[in-house]
Amino acid sequence: MIKVSNLVKTFGQTHAVNNISFVVAKGETLALLGTSGCGKTTTLKMLNRLIEPDSGTIEIDGQNILSQAPELLRRSIGYVLQNNGLFPHYTVAENIAIVPNLLKWNKAKIETRTNELLEKLHLPKEYLNAYPAELSGGQQQRVGLARALVADAPVLLMDEPFGALDNVTRSKIHAEFKLLDELKRKTIILVTHDVQEAFLLADRIALMDKGQIVQIGTAAELLFNPANDFVKDFLKEQHLQLELKTIKLGDIWQYLPADGRRINTSQLAANAGVWEALDTFKFYPRENINIINQQTREVRSVTFDQLMSAYSRFKNHVPHE
Amino acid sequence: MFRMNEHQQTLMEFMRQQSDKLLVQTLQHIGLTFISLFIAVLIGLPLGIYISRVRKLSGPVLGIAGILQTIPSIALLGFMIPLLGIGAKPAIVALLLYALLPIVRNTHTGITGVDSNVKEAAIAMGMNKWQVLFKVELPLAMPVILAGIRTATVINVGVATLASYIAAGGLGEFIFGGISLNNTNMILAGAIPAAMLAILFDFLLSLLQKLNFRKVKGAVKIAPVLLLILSCFYFIPSAYGSKLTAGFTPEFMGRQDGNLGLVSKYRLKIHTIVISDAVMYKAAQEKELDVISGYSTDGRLKAYDLVVLNDDKKIFPPYYAAPLVREDALKKFPQLETTLNKLSGLINDSVMTELNYRTDYLHQTPERVAKDFLQAKGLYKAPQQSNGEVVRLGSKIFGEQYILTNMYSMLIKGYTKYGVETKTGLGGTKIVFDAMTNNQIDVYPEYTGTGLLAILQAPRNVINRLQSSKDSTYAYVKAAFAAQYKIKWLKPIGFNNAYALMMRRQQANELHIKTISDLNRFLNTK
Ligand SMILES: Nc1ncnc2c1ncn2[C@@H]1O[C@H](COP(=O)(O)OP(=O)(O)OP(=O)(O)O)[C@@H](O)[C@H]1O
Ligand SMILES: [Mg+2]
């Protein structure tokens, strides 16, 4: 668990971080979201003491990190940089082995662990002796992730890890990221200015502005219960898409027609978003989709028009809108 | 009747004949280059790292290193003598100062140029500052640092040729010896290996620089070892012991009426180092040297309280000094010969010594000394209006020649309507004589001994036939120059020009050394 209280950092006249407090539960992923210069990176770097705070406290698992030796602290926190920060003079294998070597692991252990990670991250073994410059951007980012994960640190800090990738590669890595078992047990703080990414990957989102947290909560809370106009405006541009992704088929279950299953149609689980259902209709516009409620084993079948009308009836009944 | 050297020696023959010396000088040269480079790396690398941490200091440190770089090499070597004496120490320090700038600057550039993302990643993974330095910053800065070391090496190979000026050896001995002895082969025997060393080391370092990361790790580890081995070259040749140390000019070393005669006639065995005329007297006074070669009329004899050792076996024959003039200049300027001859017979040995003393020790300008003398003799006349025709006077780089050239200039301006252009400070014999044969100058003062031995390079049988007589030598060179070069020796000025061995008066008295044979006896007693 990470507990940050009243963190302040000023650079000359700039109040980069101005009294920030939050808690991240064990195994939770928190996204720090906000426009450029709002203090995301500064906040993140104070967590592994790349930057020392002016005031405030940071506890990880009840320990005040400011009283620990910084080098030892950092070896227990994984860190992924925006431009990957791989050592250009080290091979992929050597890059991954940096922290294990600092921790004085033996060779065999390093090798086993490296191979395990390469497999999980879909990196071919041939790349072990390649230099970073010989890899594509996506592969470099995967190596950067492997380097941060190799020592199995309980905390992972990521500063715009997918910022430098093209859209297609980014979507692919997003999908892999969600499935990676290594990440499921970690406490992760992810810095991003991409709203979609925050909504997709994070359990909770802290929306920041001018060195302060404006609102912290789940995607649905930010979307349907914005604290102020800043939050509303920040999400406005992509509001519909975010909404369709945030609202699950299960949420609109009661408005769906209570027909039984049809045969030979596509199927979706009720915990999928409305967006996914629309995506499916894109390829089979005249068909029905069977939606399966895993808890009750009940199945409801909808056409495109039926889905849209259920969605709008749900929207009319959502409170605070 | 005037035979050229029966056989013109080729460069290869010279190098083969002098291969011992060539090897020693080359090793000394490599040694000097790399000892200083090694120390420069030891100082420059940490300094460069330090100023990349404390950025405030980078401006001043790089500024000072830059200023050191602009001090002319000869001047820097000169500054070193009072502090460190002569020989290897001052030469190494001077070279080291030159090598410092490229190394410090490139280390600084290399380290500050390391991608800040990579550095941050290193810190974020838990490296301490030494691990960041040795595992990240230095390896990534290495190509830039190597480029600096490469520059420093090439500079050092070049500047090390000047080390021979202060008796530190190296290939400069051949180069500057060749210039004063008018021996092209000797110059090339020094210059070609020096150039090849520069090219070779530059090439080898460029290979090291181009190695990729995979191989550079090993190469960087063997580099210091290699540097140390190369540095050791300097110490191999100079394991040598003797009671007294002699310092001789390159010209003296190569002349029959110089060191060659000392060895063959006196069988003198003394630890000898080669040194430039400009610093030799100073080094004798500072007790860096005990015996030096010089001219019997040199003003510094008196200035530094030195005594001339009696040449009891007569190997230093006296020679005349006289103006040399191109024959076509004598035709073009009909009054020139009589004007220049006005000085003939007026300056004897003691007068010349006195005049030299006034410039060398009292630091009066050659111009003033020349004018005072002409006025005292009633020869001085105010300059006339020039008619536009210009006589070109030359001189070698030392006081006596400056004084004579000034006198000639005043005489020509006072007694004729010719203008005068002086080109003083023309290096050694080869440079000034080449200037004359190439029609760059019309007149300069020369010595018949130098004409005979250095310019004509007369064969042994001719030298024996002349029997060290100054008049027969004068007659011989006069005829030979006219036939070979169309250059005329005018009337002798009067004073004798002869080599002499000198010691500090106090030391000579203590050791009871009055003659060269005394010196030899002293050296041979255990
Ligand atoms: N080392 C520093 N010195 C001075 N000012 C700084 C420093 N680091 C950050 N700042 C300033 O502090 C503010 C917050 O910077 P920070 O890097 O935390 O922003 P960010 O939210 O990460 O922005 P971005 O999305 O552009 O990365 C900015 O105004 C920035 O200019
Ligand atoms: Mg940032």
C-alpha cells in the first residue's frame, strides 16, 4: 500500500506539486492523469526519490521512504520511463539483468527469470544479444517493462510508458498489459495524459491540474459524477466513447428484451462494455448478439436497434446527469 | 680541382648508418609522447569528470587549459627551465600541459552529453553515483574521450620534436641537427619517422574509437597497460652514468671540428646530451650541465662566468668570419662591396666578445651596440635618401649575427643610396644559406669553417690538406663558393670564430681542469 500525504514540491516560482494526498491499495492500479506540466512526473519521481519533496510524507507498506537509503529503496521499485531509458551500450539481456546484478543474483537465476519474462512479453529469444538500437519502438518498450519487472518489485511506477508508440502498437500492448499476470499482483502508479489509456488500464484515476488533484475515483465516478467543470471539460471531447466503454452490458441488462438465445450468432459476456457490442455490430449489422449473464446463466438476444434503445433508457435513469 | 663529395649519400644509407641513434631517438620520442599522455590522462580524466559535476568550474578550467594551449611551444619549454631544469622533466611537463586541454574538454563534453534519460534510468534502478559513473557515463562518453586522447597524441608527437631544445632527446635531435648542419638527410631521418609515428598512432586510436560496444570493453582495459609500456621506452636508452654532463648543440655534435674531433683526437668519453644554443648557457649556469660547446667570442662566457678549456690538441681550428654576397647582387649594387669591406679588420676577438657581452648580458639592443661601435670608429653616417633599390640582408638566430647585420645595414644606408631590407632570425645554417641560393637574400655574415664543413661538406683529404690554417681555408671556400654557387666571400671581418669547450669557472678551479686533456684525465680517474 502506498500512502502519500500533503506532498509539496516547488521549483523556484513553479509550484510543480502543491499539497497532494492519495492512497493506492495493494494490487491496485492508479492513473495520474492531466495536461502537460500539471506535476504528474514530479509526483511520480518523488515516490522513488529521484526528486526529494519539500514537505509531506510518503509511506510504502507503512514505512517512511524518506528514511530509507535511496539506492536500496529504488531497487525495490520498478520504474518504466517514457523513452524507455535503455542502456544503449548494454545488450537486451544485460539491460534486463541490471537490477538483478545490483541485487547480486547468481547467473542461473538471472537467466531463468529473463527467459520467463521474454516469453510473457512475447519477445523472441534471438534478441537477447541485440542492442536496443536494433529493436523497434514497441520491442524496446517491452524490454523496458521486462527490466522493471525482473526483480519482482511489489511497486511499479510508469511514466507515460506507451507515449512514444504508434496507435496500433499501443492498442496491442494495452491489450497484453491487461492480460499480464505479473502486473495483477502489483501496486502500480501510471502517469499518462491519454484519457483512454487511463480509463482502460487503471482501477482508479487521479485527475490533476496545476499541481493538485482535482478528483480521484473510478472511471465511472469521474464520468458520471464529475467534481467540477474542469473534470467535465477534460472528459468532454471523448465523452460518448468513454461512456460506451465504461457502461457495461450488465448495467443496461434490465432494459434489454427478455428474448431467449438465438443460434448461430455472436456472443458477448455481460461484463463487456456497450462499445464492444457496437464493435461487433460493425461486422454483422443485421444479426443478433447473444449476451450471457455469467452469474444467472441467463441469455438475452438483441438487435442493434434494441441495444441502442436499451442504452438510451438506461441513460435517462442514471442519477446526477 | 674542387670535387664534390665523391658520393652523395642517400637517405636510406644515412638511416642505415645512423640506425642506432635513430632507434634511440624514436624510442625516446615515443616514450616522451606517452609518458606525458599517460599523466595527462591521469589528471585530465578526473578533472573532466569533476567539472562535469561542478558546472561552475567548467568555464574557468577549460579557459585556463585553452590558454596553456596557445603558449608557443618554445616559450613554454623556456619557462620550464628555471623551474625544472633541462632534460626529460620539463619536456614532459610541457607536453602534458598541451595534452591536457583536449582530454579535459572531451571528457567534459562526453559526460555532459550522456542521454539524461539513460542516466535517470540508472539512478532509478538503484545504482549509486560510482556505478552510474563507471557503468553508464564513462562507457557512453568513451568515444568522445578517445577522440580527445587521439588529438592529444598527435599534438604530443609533434611538440615532442621540440624537446631536443632542452636536451630531452627525441627525433628533434636529427631535425634540428640537420637544419644547423645543412644536412637534408638528417632532417628527413628525423621528420619522416616523426610524421609516421603521428599517422600510426592516429590510425591505431581511430580503430579503437570505431570499435563497437561489444569489443570496446576489453580494449579500454588494455589501453592503460599499453600506455604504460610505451611510456617505458623513454627510460630504456637513458640508463647512463658519468661524473660530469656535457651539453652540445646539434651542429657541434655533427662537425669534425666539434664532437667528432673530441672523440677521435682526445678520446673523450663524457655523458653528452644535445641541447639548443639558446638555453645551453643558462643550463650551465644553473648547474644542469658541466661542460658546454660554444664560440670563443660568445658574450655569455663573461656573463655567466664561464672559462674556456685550452684546446691542447688543436682540434678547434680558428676560422674567419666574413660577409657572403651573391655575385649578381655585387653587379646590381656596384658600391656594395667597398661599403661592406669598410668593416674589414676592425673587429678583433676581444672587441667581438665585448660587443656580444653588451647584447647578451647587458641586454642592449643589437642596433644600439652597432651604432655605438660605428660612431666610436668614426664610420657612422646618417642614412641617405634611398633610390628605391633594396639590398636584402639576412642573419642566423643569434646575437653576434644581429650586431653584424645592423652594422652592415647602417653602412649601406649611410654610404650609398640603396635601401635595406633585413631578414633576421633565419634559423640555422641550412635555412639562411638556402635563402641565399634561392635568391631571397643578398648578404649575410658566415664563418669559413661552417662554409667548409657544413655547406661544402668537404671530404677528409681536403680538410687534412688545409691543415687547419685559416688563410688556406678562406682561400679554398672562396674559390669553391664562386665555382659552385656564384657567391663571393668578401674580406674577413677580423675576429676568429672557433669552437670552444667551456665550464663554470668555479667548478673548473675546484677540479683543477684547465685543458681538454685535464678534463679527460679527470673523467678517467675512478
Ligand atoms: N527540474 C525542474 N526544474 C524546474 N522546473 C521543473 C523541473 N521539473 C519540472 N518542473 C516544472 O514543474 C512543473 C511540473 O512538471 P512535471 O514534469 O511534473 O509535469 P508533467 O505533468 O509530468 O508534464 P508532462 O506531461 O509534460 O510530462 C512544470 O511546470 C515544469 O516546468
Ligand atoms: Mg511528465
